[in-house]
Amino acid sequence: MRIAFLTWRDSSHPDGGGSEVFVEEVARELVRRGHEVTMLCARHPGSAPVSDLDGVRVLRLGGRLTVYPRGLLWLATRGRDQDVVVDVINGLPFGTPLVRRRGVVALVHHVHQRQWQIIYPGLRGRLGWFVEHRLTPRLYRRFPHLTVSNASLEDLVAMGIPRSSLTVVRNGVATAPTGGPRSATPRLSVLARLVPHKQVEHAFAVVARLRSELPDLHLDVVGEGWWHDQLLAEVARLGIGDLVTFHGHVTARRRDEILAASWLMMLPSVKEGWGLAVLEAAVQRTPTVAYRFAGGVTESVVDGETGLLADDEADLFRLTRELMLDAGKRETLGRRAAERAMTFSWSGTTDVVERVLGEAQDWSP
């Protein structure tokens, strides 16, 4: 098949995250299986307009918002020969059904109601949410959808997407155990884009409260984003500058070393489609504490088995403290997390995606 992914960003974008990793890993695997794959996304400083990603042709057109009309124009002109187009809906859609009636698949990691409210609390946020939960379902409801968790599936059904059009496809994981040592002193980690809805500040609050009991405690923050300066200011306000290290973007190897050294990973995000970071930590035998209300993490974290789920910020502190003080429980959760992580692979993920794309070639409303 000739397959195109229209996606807002690629993983090299400063705001790239788990959604982009998903697309790229699946695209690579599809190329290995003999398909011709193009990924169209926005440009960013230092990026090339055209590049090759292990056989995937990467086209970068436009910027944060202009990538959408430019991507649709490409699809209506030079990209007309594609057999299947995967429209990655990351809050806003590309509008693929406006120029195609066959071979369209929507990929939605999660809905963004809380994110719109947090990032754009005024009119822009209300407009964005209106587009996502009113206009987008009307445009796409007759086409097949891929999503990464049952939680996201139920959100999409509530927005009007027929259950029969939805297929859940889990994230894979590409990393391997580093074999590196666990830190001898208490160490926490957060692996996330530095944006408001990841709520990294909640991890800072936990560290500030725990320092009296664990004076050697340290927090490693892995990731980058436009909320970086605000997070630095919060660290200064809490007086924990000596307890926090911002690593920024790091190599996969360095990420895994940090996760392997950590006693525990915190994922205080308000919403996750799945939570790829949970699996990446699990491979290193590091359990995760996350919020129960955050959607897909209720499936990537098996509560009480591979990590713990908190009900609110006070509970996040309580559960983190409990695990940091209980080495035996941490080790048990970490071992089970690693065992479960080994059941996920990008090859298995691509099996599902490839089947849905094959069926979509002849699917028309």
C-alpha cells in the first residue's frame, strides 16, 4: 500500500511526544513490511523540508497551524495517489474527508477537553473544544478510527463516533533493560513534555514535602517544552533547586539509564491516551504513580500490580511516599511491570494498524 500519515509534529519537534513516537514506530514497521510510507508534518527550527526516516519519507510543510491547510492541499494534489491516509487528530483534524471519500483512517490518542481549558482558558479554548467534540465527529464518524486505549474509545463513543468504527491498538515499546544500577539514594523521575497539562508541578510539590523525611531525595525531569521557564520558576518558589535536575531532550539510551536509576516514576498528567512513558519505565523495572482520572493510564498502569493510581494531589503524595519508604513493594511492582511490558511490541501494534489500513482502502461512507 501507499500510506500517508498526516500528523501535527514529528518526534524531533520541540513539542514532540508519545503520539509522534507511535506514528514513527508504526511507519518504520510498515516500510519493513514492504509498504511505501510518507509522513507529513510541520516544520520547526533546524528541520529539513524533506528527510528519510529508515525508509519513511518525511515531508515538513508549514508551521503550528498552517501545516493543516498545507497538508490538505498536498493530499488533494501531489498526494492523490495514496491508497490510505491516516489523519492523526491531535485536538485539531486535517480535514481529510473534505478531499477524499475512500482510504481514510482517523488516529486519535485521546480527547483534549481538559487540555483546551488549561492551555487556552478563554475563547480560543472553547472554540478548540467545539471543533474537536462537535465538528470533527460529524466529519469523521463514518470512517474507521484507531485509538490507543479503551478509555479513549469510550470518550470517542460519547462524542458520537460509532463503536463499530473504533479499533483499540496498544502502544508497543522498543527499549530494552539497560542493566544499569538503581540509585543508592532516593530518586524520582518524570518523563514528559514540559507543557501545563502534564502537571509536572505536582511532582515538585511532592518532592518539597518529602525532603524532610528523605534529605537525599532527587527528581530527574526528562523532556522539554514551552512551559520550561514556568517550571523553573516553580522550583525556585518551592526552594528545591538543589533537588531537581532538568535534563531536556536526551537520547533513548540516556533516558533509559535515568529511568533505571529511579526508584519510581511519576506521571501526574491530567490526561493520557495510553502513557508510553509507563512502559518505558516498566522495562527498567521502575513502577509508576499516576492519576486515576487521566484516561489511558488506568490501562498502562495496573493499579496495585505494576504501579499505583492516585485519586487527587494529596493521594499522589501519600502513594509516592509509601513506595519511596517501602523497598519491597517497589521491587515487586517493578518486577511485575517489567514482565508485563515485555508483552507489548511495535510489531504487534503494527499488525493491528496494517489490518485496519487494508480494510480502509475500500471503506467509503
